[in-house]
Amino acid sequence: MIGETAVVFAQVPLLKAQLEELKRRTGKTTTKDALQTAVTYYLRCPPIERPESERAGWKETEKKGDEEMNWWWSPSEREGM
């Protein structure tokens, strides 16, 4: 069983532009530091309640003709399409 003080290593795919923007916004130069700063900040912020109507349309994968579009790696890409 993992305790509350156990350290875990997590990975997430990001677009290079997203990572560079995260580094710029956090003022950090390394990926590790920028991600740690962002996670710490996010966990300390109060949650934002979104209306059910905004959440209802969100899916990890979406079929579009014969092509399957995967949104799990970049939600911002979904908004642009």
C-alpha cells in the first residue's frame, strides 16, 4: 500500500508548445520543476464548478467518419477542430 508520503513518478504526453508555455508561465526552466509547480498550484486552487452542459460533450475518443480522433493527449486540439 502506498502511503501519503510515498513518491511516485508519473508521465503525461504533452505537445512541445504546451510544455514551453508551462515553463514560461511557471518561470521554471526544467520540465520536472514546471510540472511540479503546476501540480502544486492546481491542487491548492479551489475547484471551479462547470455546468453539466459543458461537461456532457467531453469524451476521450470521438468517431469522425472512418477516422478515430483521440483527444486524451491534447484537449486544446479538440477545441480547434
